[in-house]
Amino acid sequence: MAGSFVLLEGGPVRDHVYADLASRIQRLRSAGRTPTLATLVVGDDPASLSYVRGKVSAAARLGIDSRQEHLPADAGEPAVSERLDAWNRDPGVHGILVQLPLPPGYDTAHIQQAVMPSKDVDGFHPMNMGALALKGFEPLFVSCTPAGVMRMLHFYDIVIAGARAVVLGRSNIVGMPMSLLLTRADATVTVAHSRTRDLPAVCREADILVAAIGRPAFVSAGMIKPGAVVVDVGINRVGDRLVGDVAFSEVREIASAVTPVPKGVGPLTVAMLMHNVVVAAERTG
Ligand SMILES: NC(=O)c1ccc[n+]([C@@H]2O[C@H](COP(=O)([O-])OP(=O)(O)OC[C@H]3O[C@@H](n4cnc5c(N)ncnc54)[C@H](OP(=O)(O)O)[C@@H]3O)[C@@H](O)[C@H]2O)c1
């Protein structure tokens, strides 16, 4: 595959998403329906605070309004539910985001169900996840990171239908919805995880390999089918550097296309969140 390598950068895809959203946001604002995202942070996890700041400032740049609530770690579930109920009832709030992880002691699944499905812009509500899994149903929202990966694959004209895809990781927020989206797009999908036997051989079957395990540089050249497309969802802090789940420099020698970390999938997660907020606001018309 020498000479045909493609670096799957997220920036151009994000710009494409934002260019489409700009006119839609303009229309909504002119109609007095400014798209509004409400964010809830519980506790003082620095990474969570920084992620929410990033989302709020991306929203502001696009003309999406934000409401923010920051509760102390010991606020308790009734206080969280009360805040979410108020936003569920507020017609001026179109999307609600509860930043994860919640501090120890909170029932994450229970809190995710407290966001009404029509404002669940993270796509984590079991009704939205269930609809994604079921033929004949359409989720109101799809989880942002896997939705961003699909945008990436379409943007770079990667053929999905009929491809063998391997999704490494089966989490609720990335691996599982990723495998469902690829299945919906007619790939033949294998989900691999920490109990998978002979993982390298499974990965070498993949025309499209999506790595979402949270293990720095875990996916080596020996796990790649020549010419495969490799999507690295991992974000791991190693010293002062961000490293993906893929050993980029060796894998790029074998693959036909790889996403970098940073500047690959990362920017698309926020872009798809903004997309979901705009869709939520449009539905209120
Ligand atoms: N780009 C973005 O915007 C974005 C968004 C979300 C997450 N991420 C990153 O994506 C990565 C995954 O996130 P997550 O939330 O899905 O993580 P997670 O909830 O910790 O799930 C990790 C998954 O990887 C599997 N796994 C772990 N070690 C493995 C190994 N050695 N071999 C095979 N499978 C293994 C686990 O298997 P079991 O199920 O068997 O335990 C699990 O299914 C992290 O680096 C995270 O920071 C990035």
C-alpha cells in the first residue's frame, strides 16, 4: 500500500459538521429558539471540568447557549435528580449532559435514565441505546464518539458495507454503540474485549479496526491486516503527552489509513454533541 496512506484527521470533518450547523443555528436563533445545552458536573474532577469547559466554549463559538450547574461531590442523588427534572421540564433547555464519571457512590445508570430521551444529547439513555440495537427503530440521539467515527469514515469515503470490522472494546459509550452503528452500515462486525482469545488474530481479520480500550499504544503492527483502516479512539495521558490505543508510527506502515491522536476522533465527539443539540432544538419547532 506504499504511497496510498491517508491520515484521517478530525479537523476537516469537524469543520464540515460545523459549516452545516452554522446556518441551522442561525435559522433557529432568528426564530427565537436559540439551541441551549445544559451541563451538569458533580464533584471537582479536573478532567471533567476541563471537558465541560471545552464543550461550553465550542457551543458559544457556534451560537449555542449553555446553562451550567456544578454540584459538590457530596450533593447526593436527590439533588442531581431535582436539577435534571427542572431541565427536563424547561422548554428553553434542548439538550442535557451529565458529565461522567460521577463521583463514587452515585448510580450512573439511574442518573442517565433521569434525563428525558428527547433531551439525551449524549445518547446514553437506555431507550436511545435500545433503539440503536433494534431493527425498525431509530434512536433520537446516538452516542457522540461513535457517531463521530461514522462521520469520519463517510467523510474519507471508507467503504463500510461488506467490510469486516473489529471493534476493540465494548463499553456503553464507545465500543457497544460503535459495533451497532457499523452493523447498521452493513459491516460484518466482531466485538473484541479483555476476554477475547488470540486478540491479534481477531484484529488481523479487520478491514476496519476501531480501538477503544484505553491502553496506550496497545495495537501493534502485528495486529493489522495490510491496507486496513484503523480508527484510534483511545486517549491516554502518558507523562505530559496524549497517546492513543494504537502504536501509530508502526501501524501506519501497514495500514492504508489511521487516525492520529490527538486531532483524530477527539474533535468529532464535541462536534457531534453540538449536532445533537441543534437537532434537539429543531425538533421543538
Ligand atoms: N475520542 C474521544 O472523544 C473519546 C471519548 C470517549 C472515550 N475515549 C477514550 O477511549 C478509550 C476507551 O474508553 P471507554 O470509555 O470505552 O473505556 P472503558 O469503559 O474502560 O472500556 C474499555 C473496554 O476495553 C476493553 N479492554 C480493556 N483492556 C483490554 C485489553 N487489554 N484487551 C482487549 N480489550 C480490553 C474492556 O474490556 P472488558 O469489557 O472485557 O472489560 C472494555 O470493553 C479511553 O482511552 C478513553 O479515554 C475517547
